[in-house]
Amino acid sequence: MAPATPASKRRTPSSGSVSRGRRLFAHDRALGVRWVVGADEAGRGCLAGPLVAGAVLFDLQRIGPAEVRALGALDDSKAHTAEARERLFGVVLRIAERVGSVSRCVEGLDDRGLHVTNLEALSTAARRVACPGALCLTDGFRVPDTGFEQRHVVGGDAKSAAIAAASIVAKVTRDRFMHRAAERLPSWGFDQHMGYGTLAHQDAIRAHGLSELHRRSFRAAAYEGLL
């Protein structure tokens, strides 16, 4: 399976990946609450495909050393290969109390705008998995009211276990969608670049035009003469 994010944007996991996972959980425990929700998105910077917001609820009282070890490699999804993300996705599903995602289609992104849609999706995803007493953490942005206490954490997918887990959920969910889209729309190679504006993707747009998954509100050089 090809990487979902261009190689130039990926970070290589450090040799201390186990200690990284422990640090991420230490951050969340320091917040002083039992229930922590993390929310993060995938696909914000793409030329094609949906935006997906993932959310994860951790019960920190039920996460002990064994669970922390199992998620020892937890990190921002961009730090992992597609294969590693798939493995972590399964572990997150097993350990988290609740896992959810919301998808916002291309038409909605074009109609409402990327930033507004992104914030709404993060808020909705967090609200769907939260429980009474939960603290909702979002990566980078303050989002619309979730009905729960919330904080935004700049660079949160590299600081918080809950946000990092949510980034894995969002990325894997979106990548699976793009692989299915590639089977239906093979001319654009969505399974290779996941809709990001790589050179290969831009060449495909120039050769085949825009598909139903392309965001027409974006302004890309490859779109010239097509809108």
C-alpha cells in the first residue's frame, strides 16, 4: 500500500517510539480528568476527496501499563507509514471507549468553505464520542461548542495521546475511502496520492480534467482552464 501522505511530509518515527507513547499519555493524565476526547482531521490540504474528522474517547482510569505499551508507537499519523497506521488503528479500536468519525463531502467543502467545514466536523466528531465529564481536545483550532469542556492544543497530534489516536482514525478512514475511489475513478491515481497535490496528481488533472471528487473552490495551477 502506498503512503497516504507524500514522503516529503512524513516524519520518521524515532527509535524511542515506546517512550513517545508514554509521554503522550502523560500529557493527557496531567489534565486531571478521567475522560479525554481527542479530535483531529485528515484531508484538509487535499485537492480531491472528503475531509474526515476522527474522534477518540479514552477512559484514563482503565488505561494501564499494558495499554500504554500497546500504544507505545502512538504519534501524529503523518509520522507513520500506511501499514503502521493500520496496525495502530486496530489497537485504538480495542483500547478506546468510543471511536468515531465524520466525513464532509466535496460539495459541502465547496459550498461552506474549508475552514468553517473543518471546525464543524471536528466539533461534531468530538461531541459524538464524548460522555459526561469528558474534556474535549482538538488539534490546533478552537471549534464550535461541543456541549462539553474543551481545549485546543497547538501541535496536539504530537502532544496528546487522544488527539494522536484521533489523527490515526481520521487518516485511516479517509485513506480507505480514497482507495475505493481509485477503483471507481482509476485515471487520477487516488490510491497513490490520496488527493494531495503531488506532481503525479497534477499531471493526471491536466490529462483527464476534474473528477467528481475534486474541490472546485480550490485554486491550483493544475486547474487552469478547467473551471
